[in-house]
Amino acid sequence: MLRLLGLCFFLASSYAAQSTPRAIQVQSRSAHAVTRRRALKPVTLPLDDYFLGTDLQWIGNISVGTPPQTMLVVFDTGSSTLEFSSTMCGEACSNQVQFDPTKSSTFVEGNFTSVLTFATSTGVVPVIGNNAQITSRNATDTVSIGGLTIESTEVFLIINRTEPFFADPFSGILGLDAQANGVFSALIDQGLPSLFSFFLTPQAEGNAELTIGGIDHTKFDGKSSLTAERATFDSGTSNVLFPTDEAIYALISPDIVPHASENGAYGIACDRIPTLPAEITVQFTAQDGSAFNLTIPSIELSVGPFEDDPETCQTLINAFDGLNVVGGSLLKHYYSVWDVGGQRMGFAAV
């Protein structure tokens, strides 16, 4: 059953059956005005799973410019803008397809440069201080997604970035946050329903999809139920971020300890992961007042080995005070619906 749920997290561990669930509050985000016209039909895009020792992020193609240049991007609910590598980036973007603004007749350069600092990067690359940064320059151009086209929309051309992003095979990020900014906002203004749905699957299963403007009811069974709020989930993050709380890991294993090279990261010997029958249960209240649980299974405890210590695997919960984020470790086990206009989020077992 697809259910759109509330705002309270409860952590439990089957490894420590006597433990009491721990509650963590998650803030809702500002609503976007509900679309008043329906001129555009939903479209579905195939997604690939970027796999680096574990399932990390889901990526797909958009096109930018006239004539169109294909760009591979992460569809990221934790970001608000569209940014991608450009020919102005040079060596720092050499691993990615780079957009060439000189080849687009609809490109209009902007007049300011900005620097974005990220709390997480790809996989288990350490984020230390401000070392995960992208420098970009604003512009406008034509953007198309699944045949839906937006003219003169704001884009950001990456002109430099720091080492944590060098290995990424994708060119950039298309933000789909709850504020409905940028490209998604422009589609809503054209009449697209203000929601989208993810079918995020493990790489071994494949066939992941993003449906913009609708729901693919063939991906799950049962009816929909709704509540009026949306929690902070991030399709662009593989792991989970909660405020520092050593007791969370104590419920699973005393051998899970902070990893010195990355602030907030924890790890355990990779060969110990299969012996930990722990799971994290996320509990919400559904519209009818009943409890509804989402579970991150034990197989998701690892998000891959640390680069500086391949024998140690990063566990999925990172400590980050002031921020509560749940990423792909949970999302790939459910069909998820993001009702931006109604500020609601739903899940269905697949």
C-alpha cells in the first residue's frame, strides 16, 4: 500500500532486542503552490544506478541547449538547482561529459559566480571541512527532460570543483527539493502536476525509474493514503545522517567506531558486516492514525570500504548535528511519491 506519512523517526535494532526505540524529529519544508492547470502529462525516465561497492545514486539523461547536448545527472531531492560540468571546468571535470555553451544558440551567460559546499559527496570519499565544493556560473538555456521542454530556464555551469567529485561519472545534479525550484518549478508553471515518483532499485535488479508529474501504479499494489506533511529524504545521498548519538551504534555493535579520516563517519571491519543482524526501522503515523514502519535491512549497513582503509567499511549512519537525512539505503526498498504541492510523501512496498 502506498502511504504518505508524518514526521517522527524511531530507531530500533534486532541485534539489541531489549532496546527502546529512539525518536528523532524531522523538519518539514515549505510548500509550493499547487498547480492550477494541467497542460502537461507525466513522463517516465529510465535511471541507472551508480554502483561503487554498494548502491549509491540514481542517474539519468537530460538535454541542454540548442541543438541539445545530452547530460547525465543525479536527480537529487536534497538540492534545488541544475548544475553540470562545462568546458570551462577543464581538468577538474575531465571524467564527465562537459556542456559546451559555444555550441548552443539559446545559451545566455549570467553575471555571477557561486560556490556550493556539500555535506556529503559520492560514496565514502571523505568530506573534511570545505573540501567538497563546486564553483559554478549562472546562465539560462533550454532544458528538456523526457520530452518536456523548458526554455530560458536557469542553469549553473560548473567551472571548477574539488577532488571529492573528480571520480563521478555523471556531469551534474538536477535538484528536486521540496521548494520546487528551478526546472521542476518551470514544469509546474507549464501545467505539470506538482509531484514525482521514484522507483529506485538495487543495481542487481535494475529498471529504476523516475516519473515526473505522476505515479506509476504498476510498480506497487494497493491503494494510496495521504497525510499533510513531508519529511527530509534525500535521493542524492546513499547513507543516513543523524545528530551525533553513540548509543545508536551501540544498539548494533560495540565494534562500530568513528573513522578518523572523515568527521562524522563510522566504520567496522568489512568482514563483520554479514554477522550483524541489525536493521533500522523508521516509524511514521499514517493519515488514519495508525503506525507505519519503513525498514532499512541489515544488508544496507555498509555503504562501502573507506578509500584509506579498504578493510574497514563505512556504516550507513553518519553523525551530522543539526541535520536529519535518510537516503538511498531506504529509498531503494520502497516505491516513493513526492507530492510537492501537498507537501506529502508516500511509500509503497515493491
